[in-house]
Amino acid sequence: MSVRLNPDLRNELVQYGIGDWNACYHCGTCTAMCPLSEEGFLFPRKKIRLMQMGLGDQLEASVEPWLCYYCGDCTTTCPRDANPGELMMSLRRFMTSRYDWTGLSKKFYTSEVWELAWIIFFAILVVLSFVIVLPSFGFHYTSELTADGGVKVNSFAPIRIIETFDWAMAIIVATLLMSNILRMYYAIIWKHTNTKVSLWVHIRELWLLIYNFMVQPKFSKCDSKGYWVSHWFLMSGYTIMFIVIVVFLPWFQTEEILPVYDPQRLLGYYATFGLLFGLFIAIVGRVKKKEVKFQFSHISDWLFLAMLTLTVITGILIHIFRINGMPMATYISYIAHMAILVPMILIEVPFSKWSHLAYRPFAVYIAQLKKNAVPR
Amino acid sequence: MSYRPTIVAFLCNWCAYTGADLAGTSRLHYAPNIRIIRVMCSGRVEPTFILKAFQQGADGVLVCGCHPGDCHYHEGNYKCLRRFKLIQKYVDQMGIEKDRLRLEWISASEGQQFAELVNNMTKTLLLLGPVKIQRSLEVQHLKQ
Amino acid sequence: MEEPRIGVYVCWCGTNIAKMVDVEQVADEVSKLPHVTISKTYKYMCSDPGQELIIKDIRGHKLNRVVVAACSPRIHELTFRKAVEKAGINPYLFEMANIREQNSWVHTDRTEATSKALDLVVAAIRRVQYHEPLQKRSVNVDPATLVLGGGIAGMAAALEIANAGKQVYLVEKTDRLGGQVAKFDLTFPYLSSARQLIQPFIQRTENHPNIDLFLNTEIKEVTGYIGNFKSKVETAENGTIELNFGNIIVAVGLKPFNPTVISEYGYGQFPDVITSLEFEEMLSNGHLLTKYGKEPRNIAIIHCVGSRNKKYHEYCSRVCCMAALKFVHEIRACLSSANIFEIYADMRAYGKGHEEFYALTTHKQIIFLMYDQQESLPVIRQANRNDNCNMIIEMDEKLSGESIEVPVDMVVLMVNMEAHENVKEVVRAVGVSLCGNQFFIEKHPKLDPVATTTGGVFIVGSCQGPKDIPDSVAQARAAAARILASIAQGSVAVEVTTASVIEHLCCGCQTCIRVCPYDAISYNEEKQASEINEVLCKGCGTCGSACPAGAILSKHFTDTQILAEITGIMSMSYKGA
């Protein structure tokens, strides 16, 4: 079975941040240096070859890019400055857009204008909802909410409506993400192979998903342990926050200001700290460009960091204003918070950088399935 | 004393002798019973030399030159080959087995092949035993 | 003949010999042999004190023969010959026994190795008794030079010699100068124009007062020897002219491989499969178009066509990799968006600036595809109508492990450089040898790369093996320097260990004349005996072994000497048996 070269694919790949992919002359030093490359899942060299040759289908069927956690050893040791680490990073962007059936991911990754336009569009929608839609349904908050000086968050943002909206958003995002994961699974396990994996193996290896999501043990094999720690704080903070605002919003968003040792506040503080710590390390890293993995920033990397940081800052502002009894400031912060959070979740999670929270653990799971594949 | 076959070898200066030197510089080990005589070209090897070696008690005689086409003197190895065919017949008629007399091409880069050749020929000679006419020649030699 | 007084010196070579051979025992045993005046061992015979030791002994003990048992004579025979000459005896009254390369380094049993060393030393002692002093000889050199071939190498050599004020006869087979370089568009790695390179060369060659140019001319036969060659040249204008010259430079170049025999590539069958030289011509003309007059969208360049494959030529042509990369720059200059595929087996960027050129070229948005040169060649087939290209190359891509199809509109075959079919005539005319690949063989691959085993004949450029322009020019100038040196000296040393005829033994059968590869023997009707021109003779000794009357003496390899060596080599073992 021979496959046709597609020389035009390189023009497409360039848009995902692939710089000088031609420099590689396949000495294989990168693969030899990689602490994660293993028998059956060799990278980066072979994947670079597929990129150079424009074999899109073969790339789509590769799980390896997701097994790379970008320690940068390959790039440091590359004799041709071909930057294999960043090529793998770009490949993950390309693959994210390949898995995405809506085609939006490709649009977002390849056009900054598109991505920014959609972010702004969603932000405006959120602002309009608070300023025009909610009041038109009878929530006259301007005079009522500020009349007696107290901060009435639940009156300003009625818990039922916000909770419903959160759930709807979570379901939409999860559906999109899961459908893309299925496409990823199909591409790697079935579409381009002639092997199959038994149902029992699927069940037996499920624990990997949770374990890898929670701990990221592969990531910890890369040499920079410190980065793994900061990333873990960020990840756990984000996960806690997400669960709290979607599942436990009535418990979390209260009018009453609880004592500082209350679990509600402690959990919130932990999540905020985790996010801030992780973001600080990432932003400082990308600004300083000392480590290889931070040297090359695609527009999507900065957008992601910027939006998450703004979300956290506005969240902190809501909290400060609320406990200090500053209603108007609280409400404005709340609108700003939502105006950043909503587009971030809707765009980043299913279509862009943040989708890796699902692809990464699933890749480990799928790789494990692949190891157990038998001819069909 | 156990039988140790002695080989007298005539090696051309440009290919075979250099090849044998290479076996040395490469520290390849081979049987110690070979005695090498250098000639400028395998074309210089005349029947008298071969007969003299047998007469002196050699159990085998080896002639090595450059590969066909590579002769330093254009075609000396071809001349050697023609002469060799005749002397081989003659030696055979004298009662010396054909396998005791060999002509091989060894290039300057074939140290390995040379070492193998010596071991190989030694093995053949061990199977053949001492040269049969040696005893009678010995008697004559002593008489002289 | 005076009584031989032989000095025997057994070298330890540090531990190289002494570890495996009991050198003291060897020296001891041979000291008992007749004519051995003195026998010694020393740590390093080749060192200055080692040589001094010999010189002192020759003077002190009135030695007239010397035997050194040490390394290979190919390494130090000349060293010791010089040493004995310094002490006042003829350098040929010396013999070496090789007890290192052919003994201590290849054997593991000390007793056996010692006994073998003893045999070899005894053989040398027996032999050296029959050595005769030989005198150095030299011949005058005709200051004119014949250059065969008017390519860049031939012209570079001719100009170098002509600029030194010496006469050059430049003979070119075709009707123009320039050779292969004149067919190129640009050169690598600096992408300078080949025409700008070769045109001034051609003009200077044509106009040089010291260069006589013969175009459309072939040399049929050359007679004579170093310093004194003769040849006849057929010219259209002046008929036959006789030329005299002292040295010859062979620069007959090469020819491109004809890829028709490689069925996989369909050369001749597909009009847009062309050779690298045809592509050069296309580039020089400035029209990069397919046979249908369209701009090619996809161009493949296949490397190693006819090279590095046992079915065609096993050797590497050395320049094609870089030439193929040069094409990338030329294609990019006129077709900025075309897809370029470099289908290669290994990228060889050995020369100055080549690796940098390779790195530079990789940034030209090309796709490198590797194929297995031994196992499976790419196959070119006609594309279907809906393929949107002219041809399809099917290949197993080695670095990805994928079987792929490459869409192409034009294929450039980087053809191998092979020897001219007429080299055999050159061989016959000037008397040089060919290697297995039909290239001329140099005298020594490392230490004497432009000389040949025929004195006065030099090989330069691609007729000695595929090479690029700088290497060809370097060789040409090197040969010119060698020739100018011999012209400056006025005479050259010639082989001493030649053959000579013992006239009263010669029966006149003339067998020797037929076997001599150098035409060095002629028959003297008056004397009724063969006569040897010792300037032409190279001392191979073939005539000596062919002579049925034993009338030819191969100096330094006489029957007496070799028979003595045989007797010596067997003497000890024979005693032991």
C-alpha cells in the first residue's frame, strides 16, 4: 500500500508554528536523547520525516506527539538546529485541528484574527447578557442592588441561571471534546491500521486515564521536575475551580461571607494559588525564554496564558470587592470575569491549547491499547 | 616430532607482499609455518624456484600476485598464470599432489584473505601429510 | 669477489618483535654461520643510534654486506640502504628480513616465531652474499611536455608549464577546449558561473605562445621513455608531425553514464526524464520547461544513477550530490513555488564548503527522500489523467519506512562519471595501468597520487577517478610542478634493478621481447642477441623467468640470489625435521 506525497501539506503545517522543518537530516540524535521515546513509540525523528513528506494521514494516526512532554533535550542536542521539540509542539496543534470535526480548531490555530474575533464576540455576548438580557427579564439590579449598600451577588447573577448556563456550557464543551477524542481514538487505533483491541483491554487499562490525568507521571520523567510541580498546581487548581463552579456553584457562590477557615474559602484560595503559581512560572518562562520549551511561543500559547491570567485576576477582584462590601465593583468584576471565562472555555477547551487536558491522558490510554493490539 | 608442514611462498612486492604486511599491521593471526620470499612481480617466479623449494623440503609452495588487471607491470600475473599451469602439471607428474602448489591473487588490501589463505593451505597440507618425494630427495641431498 | 663479511642486526622494535621472537637467540645462532662477521640486536634499528651502530660496525669491522632483521622492507629498506651508503658500501649490498609484519605480529607461539625468524634471517644472509653493487643512472629530460586532453585539468597543467617558459603540446580529441566544465551552468558550492571560469582558461590556452594546440587529434602511439618520448600527430592542416617531449600528462577526463540500462528510470522512454548534463544545458539556455512546453510544478532529482550499485558502478562519483543541491538553487531561482524532491541514497558533502552548502540548501523548501541504493531503486511510471502530474515515482522511503508515490513532472538523473571507452587506447599508447573501474592507477594512492608506474607519465583530473574542479586543478598543477622540477634538474634517476642480457647465453629465440610489457627489449641482429633498453625497463623480471637459456639477469633478483634465499629459508627447518 503506497501513499501519495502531499507537498502542499507543508504550507499548512507552517501555520501551526512549524518553522524550519527542512533542517532535519535524520541523524536520530533526538530520538536517542528523548527520555520518553520507547520501542514502538519512537519520536521525534520519524514524525519529522512524516511532516517533511507531507503524509497527513500517517501523522493523524500517530499517538507519539501526545507522548512528548517537551523537555527540550532533543532541541538542545540537535546538530542542525531543527528544533524537534517545537516541531512536536506544532504537530500537536496540527493534530488537534485534525481531530476536530467542526473545522473551527483549524481556523483558530491558523488565523489569529478568527480566534480574537470569536473571543471578542463571546465576550460581548456575555456583557450584553448581563447588561441588557438579564435586566429585560426583570432583574433590575442597578438601583435595587446598590440601594442598601450590601453585595448581593446571587441577586445580581441569579444562581439558578448561572448554574444552568454553566452546565450547558460544560455539556457543550464535553460533547465537542469527547467527539474529538473519539476521532483521535479512531484515527490511531482503527482507521490507518489493520489491528484491533479487545473490549477487555479497553476496560482493564481505563485506570491509566485517571492516573495520568491526576498525576501526569510521564511528564515527571522529563528532566525539569520543578515545571512538572508548577504544572500540577495549575492543573489541580483549575480542575477544582471548574468542578466547583459547574457542580457546586450554589455552595460556592454565596451572599454570606463565610469565615476564612471554611472549606469554601480554603478550596477557593488553594485553587487560586495553584493557578497563579502555575501561570507565574509559565509566563516568566516564556518571557525569559531560558528553557527550550518556552523559547518559541505560538499566538495560541500567549492567548491561553493571557485569558487564564485575566480570569484568575478578575476572580480575585470579585472576591476582594465582595468581602469588602463594594457592590458595584463586584458586579463589574463579575461581568469581566464571565466575559473572559466563557470564551476561554468555549474556544480553548474543545478547539485549542486547553484540549490537551483530555488528549494527553487519552493518548497514554490509547498508546497502551495500541501495545495490546492484535491483527484483525 | 609431529608433522609441521612448511610452505614457501613467493609474493609479488606490490600486491601480495603488501597484503601480507597488512595482515601483520592488522594483527591477524595465521599458522607460523609459512616462509615468504619477495619478488617484484609474480611474473618473475620461474619453475626453478618452485622445484628448488620442493627439493629443499617444502611441503607446499604458494605463489601470490595481483588480481587480474591490477598488475603493477600490466600483465606479469597473466604470464605467471600461464607458466603456473605448466609447472603444476609437471609437479603432479613428479608425484607431488597438485594441491601442494597454489597460485592465488591477493591485493594490497586483502590482509584478511591472505591470513585465511595461509590457514587454509596449512590445513590442506596437514591432511596430505609430508611431501612424498622428500625422503628420496633427502637421500640425494645427503649424498651431495 | 672479495670474501663476504656480513653484519647481521636483529631489531627488537621495542617489544613489537622482542615479545614474540627471542632476538638474542636468533643473533646468537646466526653468528655461527660462515661469513657472518658480527651479529647484534638493538632496540630500534631504524633510530639514529641504530643506524649509527651499523655505520660504525661497517667501518670498524670492514663489513661489506649488511642484513637487518626488522620490519617490512617496504617501510625501512630505503632507510638502511642510505645508512650503508653513508658508511661507504653500495646500498644494494644490503638485505632485510621481515620479522615483524610477517612474523611477530601474526604468530602467537614464541618458539615457532623464533624458529621462523631464524629461517628468514638465514635466508637473508645466504642471499646477501650474492648481492652485487648497482650504480644509479639518470637520463636527460626533453623540456617539452605532451598534455592529452583539453578539459580544465589539461588546460591547468598546460598553462602552468607554459607559463614557466616550457613548450607544451596540447592534444584534444574533440573540436573545442573546455571538456565537461564547459557544459555546466553554475558550479558548487559558491554558485559561480562555470562559463566565467572556463572561458578565460580557454582563451589563455589558445593564445599562449608556448602551447601548441592540436584539436580533433588523437595520439595513436608513444615511443621512448621518461625524458625522451616521441609521438606522431596527425593534423588536418599540416599532415603528420613528429613531436618530441620529456613528460606526458594524461588528462583525458571521463564520460557521463548512460542511464538507459536502468529500466526503473525509463530514460529514453519518458521525454521528461533527463540526465544531469541535459539539465545543465537546459539551465544554460535559460528555459526550464517540460517537453510539452510547460513549467514543471514538481521536479525530482534522483542521485547515484549508475553509482554505488554493484550492477552498474560500485564507486561513488563524488560530485553528483553537490551538483544536485546546486540544481535546487537554480530551480528555485526561476520556479519559486515548484516542489523539489531530492531522492538520494546518502548525502555526501565531503569537500570544503560542501557541508555548509548542504545545510544552506536544506532551507530551500525541498523534500529529501531516501532510497536504498542496493535493495530497491525508485520506479518511474506514467501518471494517470487525474493524477494532476506527468509521472509518478514509486519508492520505498527509507527514513520513514513508508512506500510512497511522488508526483513529478520532470526527473533529473544525476548520472555517474565513468571512464572513457577509449582509455584502453591511451593505456596502449602511453603505457599506464587501469584499475577495475577503468580509471588510471596512480603510482601510490597516498604518497604519489599524480605519477604512474611509468616514469614521466602523469595522470590528472577525472581520468584518475571522479573528482570536482578544484581537485582536478590541484592535480594538474601538482603534475606540472613535478614535471617542471625534472626539467629544472635536466635529468631524472631511472630504475636500477633492471634486467640485462648475458649475450653469449642468448639463443635468439626472442621470447623475452614478446613478454616485455614495456617494449624495452629489442633484438640486435648483428650480435644475434636480445638487447635491453635499461631506461625503459621497470625490473619486473618477467623476461628473466621466461628466458629458456637463462640468459637474462634480473638485477637484484637474480636466480642465484633467489635460489640462495630458498635454500636459506629451508635450511634450519630442514635440519630440525
